Amino acid sequence: MLNKYETLFIISPDLDEEATAAMVERFRNLLETSAQLENIDEWGKRKLAYKIKDKTEGYYVLADFSAESDFPRELERIFKITDGIMKYLIVKKEK
């Protein structure tokens, strides 16, 4: 049974436009192949509520997807080991 999830991740502003686009595309491909990507919304560069690693802004990306219950754990592992991801959050949506 597939559950619905939402993830928001923030990419470091130190990456240039090309590297940021490549990072978004990498996670888009991951979500399309390992889950059912429903929507991905790039919010662009925004000011952070508080400093993260001495940065005051980041590139925000929001994605909605459906997946098996073990996939979010794998996605979290990939976020953790990916250079350029400052913060992330994965939330299971209510039915």
C-alpha cells in the first residue's frame, strides 16, 4: 500500500544555477523511479528563518509523492549524505 508524503529540502546557495538545477533533477529522478512523484515545486532562493551553517538563504524545493513505507527512510539517508543539502523534512500526509 502506498502512503502519501511531502518533502521540503533546502539546497545550499553556494551552488551555482547549473549545480542547483542538477541537484533538483537528481531528486526528481529518484522520486520518479523509487516512488510516484505527484508534484515538485521549486520555490527558489528564500531567506532562512535562522542561520544554517552561517548561511542566511537557501534554495527551497517542495515535492509531493506516494511511496511504500520504507522509502522515506532511504530518501532521508540520501539527503544526509548529499553535499549541498542544508536541511530537509519528510512528512507523511493524513488520509
